[in-house]
Amino acid sequence: MGEIYICEICGTEIEILFSGNDPIICCGLEMIAKEEYYKERMSR
């Protein structure tokens, strides 16, 4: 199982099986792990 990353701008989700040190870029912005994204939204 990989980690799901999500783009905050367009909502694209990508599953990364092994992440190197490279940030995953979508819409010119670094994608964030979906878990982190939901934690952030719940805390607002």
C-alpha cells in the first residue's frame, strides 16, 4: 500500500508507492499526503 497524495488546487489524488526526497508537484504546488490534508481540514 502506498501513500495517497492530494492536490489542494485541483483535487487530483496520486498513490505513491515509495516516495524519494522529491516533492510531488501538481498545479505548481507541492501535493500533500491525504491524511495530513484531512487532519488540517478537521482542525479548522
